[in-house]
Amino acid sequence: MSNPALIPALVLALGSGPARAALPVEGLVLPFRQVEVAAPVSSRITDMKVKEGEAVKEGQALALLYGKLEELEAQRAKVLLERRELEAKGARKLYESRVIPEARALEARIDLDLARLQYETAAEQVRLRTILAPMDGIVVARTHDAGETVSSAQPLFRILDLSKVLVQIEVEPRQLAATALGHRVRVSFPPAAQPASAEGEVVLLDPCADAQGKVRVKVLVENPGGLIRSGIRAVVELPVPPQP
């Protein structure tokens, strides 16, 4: 799996002497986070707010679903809630004036609580018709257009968070004898990439090996400006294990 174009350049950059000795291991750059955003309810898309390749912020509207009936129900529930509020307030005053028994005032209060729940339910149904971005990131896939009908849980967007990246490598357990969680390591990227190298932190040492006896290691690298692209090859400089 090693890329000859990466490894020789890296060895030259390491210099000589035990203080800078390192074991170069090639791996793959992965996004820090990625999510598929699905439709929460079955409906028709009335507007798509973003395109592929567009940067979005958490909470930003991505698409709108048809929701006229839900809006009307929310308006009806709001009117009923306002009515129940007035009735409960009036019943409370009558009870304090000894005009009605406490049971009547309590009944009015219960009706108010039920009306409030009905309004909150109706308002939530309206909110579900606006699909929001769950995080900051880049829209890398948009699977539908306005006018199409989508079913509940059907993916509409895929968003990548590239504010950081993870470089995943697979190594033999003996090659990790001098590596621990939290260690800072150098990561080099292809000559055409920007930046050419960066420092990262070891955030995963998989406790389980795969069928080939290899252990997954992930290195977290800050990626301001999103210059490091997901999917490219990279080389992680692991500390050289002590000689037996």
C-alpha cells in the first residue's frame, strides 16, 4: 500500500540522528465527521436551500417540505390555547372569590395544560417541515430536488466536517511499542497538497486487530480552511519502536 512518491520524500525530510528517527506509515485521510441528513417526515419538497459544494452552518435551513396543513393546525391550536388561558385565569379568580369550587378551577387548569401540549405538538410538526443542518460543514451530496416526494428517514444530503481530518493507518502491534494516545506525530501529504505536512495527535489505538493482525490507528489533524482534502493518501511518522 505504500506510495513511493510519498515515502522517499518523507525519509529525506526526517534528517538523521536518533532524535528524529521515525517509522513512516501510509494511510488515508478521512473527514472528522460526516452525517447523512434525512427527511424527518414523508412529504413533498417545496424548496432546496443549498447546493452541492456549499458551506453550511449548524441550524441553517437546507430544505423545506410541504406543511400547509400542519401550519393551519398550529394556528388552530394556538387560538385554542389562548382561549384556555383566559378560561383558566377567570376560573382562578372565581375560585379565589369563593364563587366556584376548587374542582372547577382545577379542571380549567387541566384543560389549559392539554391545550398547551396540543399547541406544542402542532408547532413541532411545523418545525419538522424545515430540514436543518446538524453541524457546520460542506454539502458533498444532494440527492433530491424541489417538487420530489420523499419518505421518512430518506437521505437528502451528506455533509462533511473538514475543520479537522483523521488520518487512518493500519500497522502491526509491534510497530506501536513507542506510540500512545495523545502523542504528537508528524503527518506528510502528497507534494501537490497544501499544506505539505502538519502535526497531529494520536486519538485512537484500536484494541482489536483485524484478520491480518493489523491495528487501526487514527491521527487527528487540525485543518483550518479545509485545505486538506478527504480521501487523499498521507504518511504518518510513528516513533521507532525500541530495538529488542
